[in-house]
Amino acid sequence: MLTVSTVNVNGLRAAAKKGFLEWLAETPADVVCVQETRAVSGELPDRLGRPAGWHTVHADGEIKGRCGVAVYSRIEPAGARVGFGAAEFDASGRYLEVDLPGVIVASLYLPNGAVGTPRQDQKLRFMDAFLPYLAELRDKASAGGQQVLVCGDWNIAHREADLKNWRGNRRSSGFLPEERAWLDRVFGEAGYVDVVRALHSDEAGPYTWWSYRGSAFDNDTGWRIDYHVATEGLAARATRARVERAATYDQRWSDHAPVTVTYRD
């Protein structure tokens, strides 16, 4: 069995102060993909950057204090690559992949946009560059007898079931028609599967992000934007998926919750 978890920590140091390290010590996951570390990995204390029992690979953001992704693995990766061949984004700390037995596992932090601003333009450029890479990665992995799993914060809710207040967000970044159509292509022509949705086809959510503002968490007014996106062969081996939502607001160590999936051998 392979158990993989993904979580946007909203700042690794901040999360560590609220319970991330305790969660990491107790998780049954074999691999943990982390996004938005907001840290220079070489300056992290070992308990965060290189915790005992884990092999870690980091991709720092070029702007200090922003972005950053990492993979923590109990198995030492045979290789690792930062970026996906797009000059604008390869040093941004948004994509990292590692080679594990039979599977390439990636940690992704897709840009968060804002309608009518340069941030949205950047998000769309990232998406345009990333889709052909996903198809290329699928083919490369298949030729080598491997599967692919891209975990992370995709910053798009794909369906109405993926956010509580979908009617009020039809013109919001993260639920725009063109963003949702792009995910259609990821789950169509690129040949990938939304693993959690495949296992929970009729369920609202399960949501993975709740604003810190108001009573969003207490009312479960959330978005499902954190995904396990896998090639078909691996997705077919998924047996259990869960969102590790904190029991209470004050027990949260991020505005996201870990999404954990178990895959059979």
C-alpha cells in the first residue's frame, strides 16, 4: 500500500507552531506533498526541513517568503526535478516532482488569481504551459512503466459540488468557466483522474480550504481546491480518500486541510 497526503501549510514555520509537526509525526502517510512553505529550505531547522524518518526535497520560491513546495518521503527518491520547463515559472517554487518506485509524485502550487488583474493573467499563462507538460509527463512515465500523481493546491474548484457557495462565485477566480474547462481537459485529453471525486462521486466537497474570515470553517462553507490528480492506472488503485478536517477552528494549523489517499499495490 502507498499512502500519500497533500496539504498547503500556509507557511511552514507558522504551521509548525500550530501543530504541523505533531501531525507529521502521527501521519500514516508514506509521502507528504507540501505547498506554500514560504521558506528558504536551507534556513529551516532540521525538525522542519529534514525531520527524522523523512527524505525531503524542497523547491523554494525565488521571492523570499512566497510560494515554495516540498515532498517528504519515507522512501528515498531516486531522482527529483524542479519546474516543468517553463522559464517564467521554474524558479517560482510552484512545482517539484520526485521519482519513487513505480510512480512519479509531484507537489504543485498553481497560482491563485484575481479577476481583472495581472495575477489572473499569470495564472492563465501557467495553466497554458502546464497542460501540455502533463500530457508529456504521462507519456514519459508510461514508457518507463510508471504512473504519475500530481498532488497539491490547484486553486480551482472543478464542479458545483466542489464549493459551498458556487452561485455567488461564478465570476470569481477559482471557479471561472475557463478555469473549469481547463480542468476538463486535464481530466479528459491529458488522461488524468480526480482521485477523490472518483471515490466520492455524489458527495458535496469534501472541502479542503476554508477562509479564516467569518464563520466559513464552522459552517463548512469551503472550497475543494486541493487534489490528487493521477494517471488512470494509479487512480484505479485508490481504495480510500479522506480530508483531515480539524475538529474545531482553534485546532487548525492551516486554512487548508490534508487530503490523504491510500493506493493498493
